[in-house]
Amino acid sequence: MQAWRRKSLWLALLASWLLVLLGVFPLLRLAVPTRPRAGAPQGWPRWLDAELLESFAKPGELLEDGPQPPQALRGGSCNWGACFDTSKCRGGGLKVFVYPAAGPVSETHRRILASIEGSRYHTLSAAEACLLLLLSPDTPTGECDPVPPQWDGGRNHLVLSLHPAPCPRTFQLGQAMVAGASPPVDTFRPGFDVALPLLPEAHPLRGGAPGLLRQHSPRPGVALLALAEDKGRWHVAGTDFSACPWDGHCEQDRGPKNPRWQLPFSEVIDWTKAAIVADERFPLQVLTALQEMPLTRVLALRQQTQFLWDAYFSSVEKVIHTTLEIIQDRIFGASAHPSLLWNSPPGAILALPTFSPSPSDFPFYHLQQGSRPLGRFSALIWGGAPGQPPLKLIQAVAGSQHCAQILVLWSSEKPPPTRWPKTAVPLTVIDGHRKVSDRFFPYSAISTDAILSLDAHSSISTSEVDFAFVVWQSFPERMVGFLTWSHFWDEAWGGWGYTAKRNNEFSMVLTSAAFYHRYYHTLFTHSLPKALRTLVDEAPTCVDVLMNFLVASVTKLPPIKVPYGMWHQEARPPPLEPGGPGLTQEPQPAAQNCINQMAAGFGHMPLVSSRLRLDPVLFKDPVSVLRKKYRSLEKP
């Protein structure tokens, strides 16, 4: 009898432990997510345990999120290493040839062609191209273009479509990459295809409107989530294709209730910094989580969305250039953009990897890294007028304790002088190409990050140079100068103008005496459209406007003005103002209307006005001159 009781006690104890284990294991599976496998596609998240969610979800609602059988590699064995020949890109980097359309093209195709033809990637020769681009037709008829002559099974090809293509393909895409809008996760090949955003038909070609965020901090109590009905969604896409677009071996997800799309540019954009991905079937739980989110986190997410919009999505040109930059990163491999350059202002499109792979070499990231550029500056004097060399200017610049070298860019048909003044720093003469845009070429002789741009007829003192360089070290992403211009909108004339009148507000500094980072020479030469650089060569007065346009479009910030003596000679004649006194309403010459042509070329007006001028401590204070560091700034 006692033995039977002992057996019963052991059976009851084992049964209780079994019940505990059966109840705890599902909770453990929910709390501890499995580690993602290397190389697994990163799509929309899946719930970890369907059994526990059935308690507040309808039966059968979560079947599609259950365990999925392993799928074969989509697109057969096609990936970057197997289907793209990088040897064609080693000479000149990424060069893109666009196949001409067989028939009439739509406005969207014209915008795509214009954005590529005006970029540094474009080439007119298919033989020297690294990438051959085929535009998917978006005409209502849905007729397909024939197979291109250099198709070669799609190798080194990119099929691009900003909108879901109505064309029923008559040939297999094979080894071609696909850049498509809102691609389904089940047909997307990570690391090979490129996911694009779904753009409206009227999306601007370049520039684009700023983000819609006006209130940067949410008010307490305001709902953070809005739900829309099925018919009001931004995009409804089916996944039931009639045929597999690759080679007939890829898997298809035919579930029409919950299609999953690849997030745009997810290969390089860290969407966790800008978006919260949730399941639409549980809105109340999502709303509760959002309401408990700290306002600082909400503000950070909002700010990141504004940056991503402006850097990669606000225009057709930015979407196309982002796509090509992603492919170029794959070509460069280890020397491509790190994640910081893609996910921090101003973005990877404006941080060229050919300049440097390190963020510390660019002027934008010193503030994030808590550093400042050290070292000294290079003085680049642009001259070409006949006569004696600017002896006084060279001596004043060479006398600066921060000057490392003086470079004279000689841009005259006459040979340069044979004798130059002796200086304490090296002096080098560079032969230019007789164009005003030569002064912003990335010359290899420039050995410092900081450049002091000067004209041969500029007049400046050593104290002014020293103080301006110290100011620039605190603001290396901006232009720091002495003479200023300001832009304005002329209602009567209906266009932009700019003036040299002295007032409290300014938006440009003249490059005849200004500090800036040498990286802007690289952007000026390799990033600006060729049409704008040709414009300034034809109208030299416009060169200051274009350089200020470039820096302002990158930084979204105004330049900085430092004190400049009234006794100096003006470095530039005043600009011509549209609609000003003495001017007719006839078509304006290039030098007079360049600011409007540049605003059209950029797609917007990037200049930012400011009233800030930085002066040294004790400047013009009634104290002893011996207590002042930059004494000559108050020269009578």
C-alpha cells in the first residue's frame, strides 16, 4: 500500500513538471527571437508564435505567417558575383549607356533620360559602358521593346521602371538586375535587384519640394497612428503573376490578403532610424506602443524621414542617382560608402567615394564625431591679367601662421612671370585652361583640407586671414568669406536677382576671398551638371553664384561673414540685377540672368539668408590695443 502511494506521488510530480514545460516553452519562443540566418532576405517581420496570437485573432488569420518551407534562391543561381562582370568597370568606374526607345516615349521616360544624361555616370558608347540600362515602357498599350542587340542574357544590364510595368515580357530577364517600384519580397533578389519607391506620375525631375513636416515636436495627446481602408491605400499590388520573370524556377507568394513589399533602397538605408514596421491586423496594440514612445524618439524619427526624403526621394533625379550609386558601391566593394554616409546628412549621393571612403575626410561629419579639421590651409590665387605678380597679396598670405602653401593658377595666354617673390612657404604656379571654372578643379597639388580662394587683385591683411581660418575650423562645412551678396525675388520682373548693396542680410560670399573645404572642388567638377559649368565659363560673373549654390544645396546653411576692412579695394564689380534701374525688359544676357538659370538647373533656390557676422573678442572695444589678438583689423 505504501509503495503504491509512493508511485502515485512520483506520477503526479512528473505530470505537473510536464504541464509546466509545455506551458513555458511557447513563451520562451515568443520572448527570444531566433537569430536570422546569414544572407537571409530582410523583408517585413513575422510573428514568432502563431499559437499564442490566436487568443485575440480570428482562426485562420495567421496561417500565412506560420513556418515557411525553405525556398530556393530566387532567380536561380543569379547573384552579384555570378551575374555581373565588374572587370568592365575598373577603368572609369560606373559608366551607364541607355538604350534608345524604339518608339515614342512618355514624360516619365524623358525625365529619367534627362537625369542620367546630365550625370557623371552617362556615356554615349555602349562599348565603354559598365552598365547597360533598359527602360521598361509605361505606355497604356503595354507594348514591349524588342530584345536589345547587346543583351547577352541580361548580363551587366539593369531593367528600370519607376512604376509597375504593364508590359508582358516576351523574353526572360535572366541575369539582368531589376530596379522596380514596390517589388514583392518573394521575387526580390537581395544584393542584386534594387527596390525603388512608388512615385506619382507628376514627381518633379530635380530639386523637389521640401518635406511636409512642419511641427517638429508632437503635441501630447495627439494620435500618432491613422488607419485607412483597403481602397484608400497608397498602393495595391497583386503577387499573382502569370509567369516567373526570371528563369521559371522562382517561388511565388499568391496570397492576396497580405502582400509584403521590399522597402525602397533597403540595401543601404537603415529604416529602423526612420520608420516603425508593424502588423496592420493589430492596430490597437500598435497604437498603445506608439503612445508610450518618448517624444525625443518621435522627433528623431521625424527628422530622419525629412533627411531621407530630401536626399533620396524628392525628385526623379535623386531616385535614379541613388539607384546608380548603390550599384557603384557594389563595384567598389570595401571602398564604398559606409553606413554613416548613407544614413546621415547630406547623404551618399553628395559624399563621393572617389574622394575618400572615410567620413572624417568630408566636411560634414566633424560635428557628429566631436572633432574639427586641424592643420593649415592652401592659398589658391587665380590670376591671368598681364603685369606684375600680386606681390603684396602673396606676402600678406604667406605671413599667416596657418598658411601651408601658395598656389597661383595662371589662366592667361601670355606666359607667367619668370620671377616670383620669395616666401616662407612653397609657391607653385599651375597652368590653367583659360576657363573661370578652372579655379574649382580638384588639383592634386592642394595638400590641405582648407582652401583660401583669392583673386590676384584682392586685398587682404594677415590678421584677416588668420581670424577667418580660425572661424572656418569651427564651421568646415560652410563658406567663410569677407565680401557678401544677397539674393531676392523681384515681383515686378518675376525672377530672382542678386545685389552687392551693403545691408544686414546676405546669402553669398565672394570666392575672391573665401575659405572652404577642398571637397567642394570635387563636387563642383564631378557632380554639377556640365551645362552649369559651361554657363559660368561663358559668364564669369556667375562663378560666385554657382559655388554658393553648390555649398548651400549640400549644407542647407548660409555662409559666414567675417570682418573686412573698408580700406580694401572691392574684389568684384557689383552684379547686374534683373529689373533694376537702367535695364530693359528684353531677354537678359547670361551674366545677368544666371541666377535664374541656376535655380532652374538645381530645381529650387538653395541659397539661405543670414545676418550673422563673427568678430574676434575685444574687436572695436575701447581697450588697449595690446590686449587684442588681431590688432590690424581696426586699421583706420
